[in-house]
Amino acid sequence: MHRADLFLQSNQFTGAIPTTIGELGNLYNLNISDNKIAGTVPTQIGMMSKLRDASMFQNRIGGRIPGEIGYLTDLLALYLDSNRLTGPIPTSIGKLTSLVDLRLRANKLTGTIPSEVGELKNLEYLRASDNQFSGTIPTDMGKMLKLEFLYLEENDFDGLIPSELGELHKLQVSGPSRMDHVLKVIIF
């Protein structure tokens, strides 16, 4: 078996991601970003067990992030930002223990961030800003000790900022956002 990559970014592709994408079992890199792709992320994506990088940002992809995403245990990067995704982050996200970079910015994701994100021990970059998340920030995020960048601005969070975020010693504070300012006060 050999490694395969599929780079289709920055074109004018339309329509939905075909469900047959799950048959690409040797695919390591999938980049369909910066197109006009609509529809949903098919559940069959969970069959792509060798996938390391899934870049689907800046499209028109809607619906929910499928729970089957949790089968991609070797995934290093997941870029779903600037789409039309709705609903909550599936709890199966916690199974992506190899994940280093997760970008969900500029969607219409709702609900709370699941506590299972605390299982993402290798995560260095999390951008979930500009969504409709609500409730409190999970205290389990304090377990993500490799996290360097955390962007949660432009949501509807409330309650207290968890003191556990103070355990994130690698966290770098940058940008003018209100959340960054608050984290700077807590951590430094």
C-alpha cells in the first residue's frame, strides 16, 4: 500500500463531498479548501484511517461535524473554519489524541465545548472563535498542556473562566481580543 494525497484547494468546485471519499483508505492529506463545496461532511470520512491532514476550510459546508470523525485517531490537523457548520462539537473529538491543530472558526457551531477536548493532549492550536458556543469553558481544557494558541472570542460563553487554564504554561497571548486579555490577566 502506498500513501496518497489529494490537493484540490483554491478552485471553483461546487456540490457536496462525495460519500465515496471514505474509500480513499490510503489518503494522508485531503485539501479541498477555498472552493464552493456545499453539503455536509460525510460520515464516511471516518473510514479514512490513515488521514493526517483534513483541510476543508472556506467552503459552504453545512450540517453537523459527524461523530465518525473520532475514528481518525492519527489525524494531526483538522481545518473546518469559514464554513456553515451547525450543532455541537461531537464528543468523539476527544478520540483524536494525535491532533495538533484544530480550527473551527467562523461557523455556526452551538452548545458547549465538550469536556472531551481535554483528552487532546497533543493539541497546540485551537481556534473556535466566531461561533455560537455558550455555557462555560470546560475545566478539562486545563489538561491540554501543549496548547500554545487558544482563540475563543466572539461566542456566547458565560460564567467563570476556569482557573485550570492557568496550567497552560505554553499558552501565548496575542491579538486584541477580549478573551486573550482576560487569559493574560489570569495566567501572567
